[in-house]
Amino acid sequence: MPKLLNPSNNYKCFLCKSQATYISFNSKKYRCVEKITQCPGFIKKAEESRQQNMSKIDRQKHMKNMSDKGNAKLHKLHQDPEWRKIKGENISKNKIINGSAIDPINKSAWKLYEDDVDRITRTNWIYNQSIINPLGLERGKDYELDHKYSKQQGFKDNIPAEFIGSYKNLHLIERSTNRRKYNTCSITFEELYSLMNSI
């Protein structure tokens, strides 16, 4: 939950109308606290709801319905590349501010390149998983996502991060095979460019 850098009297919590210090990633609504359940306005509203003689079963149904709606909205947002990009940038900025991440200006050229490749790789895994993994193997304990032309070699050869992180350069291989491969490449420079030029 991003904290407002310069909170002013113009920013009011959408529930209790007190001074806001946070803003929601998804709804873009201002909040007085990071966890909305701690907001006095939320607590008051929740208590009023409990006083409406709603049975335990009805209350459970209501909460499940609200949860399902929220999850559906979030799922839809995650399918939007632009929304994912903006959210990712906001998270990165917030991490830099609170000290849990390094400002890009203080990163080495290799680290900046690796970060770009990793970001592009994650996006391609989300949107092109069926192409990368046509056999439907389970990624994790037994199989790992591998860059055919390695990140390290891509950096040395000055290959665009978009090529190394492309779904055409990704496949799932056995964990043990990936460990032996390490930073080596399973395809040549020429084969990589041939893949990038293929339809």
C-alpha cells in the first residue's frame, strides 16, 4: 500500500473523512491507515452491518460474495499489461522509498539488464505459458523455466533484454539439467536471432 509522500488536508480517507496518508493500488481511494480494517469508518460501518440482525449464515454468504467480486475484479486487472506495468512501477518506487530495494541509479549495468530480462520473462510466462510449456509440465520442484540463450551471455553479447526474455527463448527443463547448464547456452547466437525473426 503506497504511502503518500506529501499528504495534505486535501487528501481525506474515503470512509472516515480524516487525514489520508495512504492510497489504494487498485481503487485509487485515499485511506487513513494502511489496513482498511483499522479505519474508524470501516469499524463503524462493520458494526452497523452486524446490528442489522443478519444471521451468521447470511453474513458468511455476504462476505463470500464480496470476496468473489473483489477477486474477479483483481483477476481482470491482472490481464491488463498496462495496469501490471504501472502497478509494478509503483511497487518498485515504494520499495526504494522504504529502503527494501536499491534505486536503479545505484545498480550496476549487469543488474539493470538482469532486472529487465526478469521482468520481461515474468510477463511472457503469464501471457504465453501455453507456448512455452505445451506439455503442461508443473513448474517448481521438478521443472524450471530456462533461458535457452542465457542472461549472462546475452549481457556479454549486448543482446536486447527483450530477446533474452522472449517466450521464444524460454522453455521448461528438468531442475537437474538446469543446474548443470548454469550460465551456458543451449542454442547459438545465430539460432537465437533465427528464433526472433520467425513468425
